[in-house]
Amino acid sequence: MSRGIERGLIYLDEDDYADFTERLGVWLAKSGAKCLAWCLMPNHFHFLALRGLRPLSEVMHHVMTGYAVNFNGRHHRAGHLFQNRYKAIICDAEEYLLELVPYIHLNPLRAKMVKDLADLENYKWCGHAAALKGAPDEIIDRNLLLEHFGDDEKTAIKNYNAVMAEKARDGVRVNLSGGGLQRSLGGVGNTLIALRAGDKVLSDPRILGEGDFVETILRTAGESAERVLKSRAELLFEVEMRTGIRREEILRPSHDREPARARALYCYLCKEKAGASGMDLMRELGIGQTGVSKLIAKGRKLLESEKIVM
């Protein structure tokens, strides 16, 4: 689960919150993704999104990387801002959506940043006010969200309010029989939850749904239950976020120490988690078989010796 580096703050003032939300709104629109719930907290964020034509990894790369660079410049700091890449969960079934929306929107209440449900409407960096009142919000797709709560706007708002009130009284507990959400959302972190849109969705190996849905997702992606493959693009993003080395430097042959370490990690992870062949990596990196083999061995040693978790 990803947090601000060393559990530090990722938003220090209103300009930070505004910068992040603007970037998110722009890239959601570009990708065609639809956001059904969102909340920014001082050291983490949560989103519930229906993915569009472009992968969520691309959206989050642009949002998080661009924001981190701007944040560092604005606050005169250097180094990583996010501890890890975002976490994504593939979600199925209406009952889960009705749990996830209040889980996300009630974050400020759970953290005692607002005093009650009425006060939550005044929290600017959350989709609750937009969902309830149609307040200006460039992130949430209000109409799509309310469709899940009722056949018309009046009924949907009434049902949404009822669910929010119930979860607020329950202490914002998440009670799902499968336990997948409990495991994935049990702590603070950067979470983006992806709802199935009828096509293949590749994300982190966490799937929220019944057994047959899990099997279908894995089968559609050509994966086994024992091992969920990631795309090389996702792994490149993970290494970029983890090491702070830009992808251009990772993919460009050089003898500089830090880019070479990042390149070694990328090669090893591509082999182990993306099923990439030596030929794939030779073509991508423009190096020979011996070079690829050395990088894979070096990446394995780095992960083992430094106990790096990817």
C-alpha cells in the first residue's frame, strides 16, 4: 500500500489540493475514465473509477509524477513524494459499490477532520458535496454515480443519504464477506479502485468479487490464480516511482549508477512479473543478450539484498 514517503504529508496547503484535483480532472477526461467517488486526505487519497479506453496506469503516472515535480518545486524540496505506486483493485457487484462510495467519502469524518455528516458537505476535497448537491466538481460523474442509487435523482439522493448515514453511524466499517476490501483498504494509502467495464482490466493483483468473477478476470487476462502478470508499462511506472529515475533514463543505456540500478530492477521485474523474454528486453533496451542477462541477475540481487518490495 502506498503512502506519502515516510508517511509524510502530500498536501501542505490549498494550492496543493487544487493542483492535484486539476491534474486528476484533466487526465480522467483524456482517458475517458469516470470517477464515482474521491477524497484527498493530508497524506493519502482514494478514488473509485470506471476505467476508460486508456489504462489507469497511464492516468496515474501523469497525475502523480506531474504533481510530485510541481510539489517539490513549490515547497523547495527534493526526492520522492509518494512511497509507492498507487494501489488498484478490480471491483465487481453493486453491493461492493454501495460499500466503497461511503468508505471513500467518509474518510474526513473517520479522521475527525469534520464533526458530522452535515459538516462533510463543507470539505472541499471530497466528492460528497458534488454527489449530494451537484456542487461544481470536475472529477466526479454525478449522474453515473446516482444511477447506482436510484432510478431518478430524488430517489437516488435519498438512498445515497441513507447509506452515508448508516455507514457514519457504524463508524465507517467495511464489512465484505470476501475480505478482499478489508485487506486492501485496511490502512492509509493511495487507492484507486477500478470497476469492470466489460473488457480486460489489468491492475494490481487484487480483485474484489465472488470466486467466479475472480476466475473470469484472470482467465480473460490470460493469467493463472497463482500468478497475475503485469504489463511492462505498469512495471516501468513502478520502478520510476520507486527509484525517482525517469523512464527515459531507465530505457536509455548508460553506466550512471542510479539509472543502471533502476534498469536492472526493471529487467528483473519484467522477466518475473510480466513474462518478458530476453528478446523483448533486448529490443526495448537496445542491448545484447549478455547485457540483459547481467541486468536481470543484478536486479534479482538488488531486490534480495536491499529487501526492496515492488
